[in-house]
Amino acid sequence: MATAEIQFDAPSLQGLETNAAPLLLVEGTNVKALARALDDTTEECANFKFQVPQNMDGAGTVTFRVACLPATAAASKNVAHTLGFAAVADGEDFDGSYTDEDSGDKAVEDTQDEMSIHSWTETVTNLGWVAGDLVFGRYSRPQAASDNLSGDLYLLYLAIEIPVT
């Protein structure tokens, strides 16, 4: 199945919410990257927007993917991810309510500086997206249901794969 992938690296995510996830520099020995730092106790957000492709397959499944790493690695810890979406068509009020898509608990790497890539899916039907919609989105890190990672989680990028015909 063909897909259109929309990617957002950390600097392209906007800090528009009252509890915005700060943008900071993550430094390894060789590589430096900007990341959004998401707290473990206060749900912080990073905002984005995109247009749904005109050739979206309304019977398909959307895949969400994030690349992240813990500020301080710890063994056997989880994080959770939430993406909220408000899809707006031409002529509609842009100030609709968000519909959340939760990842469930995802294990993070237990070695310092090792990246985790987490993905989860939802059907286009359940999302309620229509071809051409402008989708306002926000990423946040709620607490994991079990073994929640203490400290910040660094979000490096977010990708959304939309099925197309």
C-alpha cells in the first residue's frame, strides 16, 4: 500500500500550549540535535499542522511514529505518547476540539543515549479525517500506565504515514 509520510523534527514543532515542551540541545560526543523535552509529571505539548493528502485512502490505516530518548536512561521503564487532532475542512471553524490517539505503554532503551522508535496505528475512519482537511495537532507525553520513566523524554521527531491511492 502506498503512503504519504509527513515528518516533523523537533524544531518544527511549535510550543503553543500553556505547558509547552521546551526545545533544547541534546549533545553526544559527536552528534548534536535539537529535541523537545517532555516532563514525566506535567503533561507538556508540542504543536503542529498539516494538510491531509487529496488522494488519501479513506479505508486505510494511519501509522504514527516517534523517535525519542530518555534524558536519563533506566532499566525496564515505559513512556506513553498522545497525539491530539482537530481536523478542519474549508468553511469550518478552526477551533474544534481535539480527538486523542494514545500509543499505550512503550518501552524505552535502558542504555544512555540510545534512541527508541515507537509506532502505533489508527484507521482513517476512526480519525474522521477527510481528504484536504487541515489538521491541527499536538503531541504530549502522558504518564505510562506502568513503570513510568522518571525525568524528561526527548522527542527528536514525529512522523505520520497516511495511506494514499
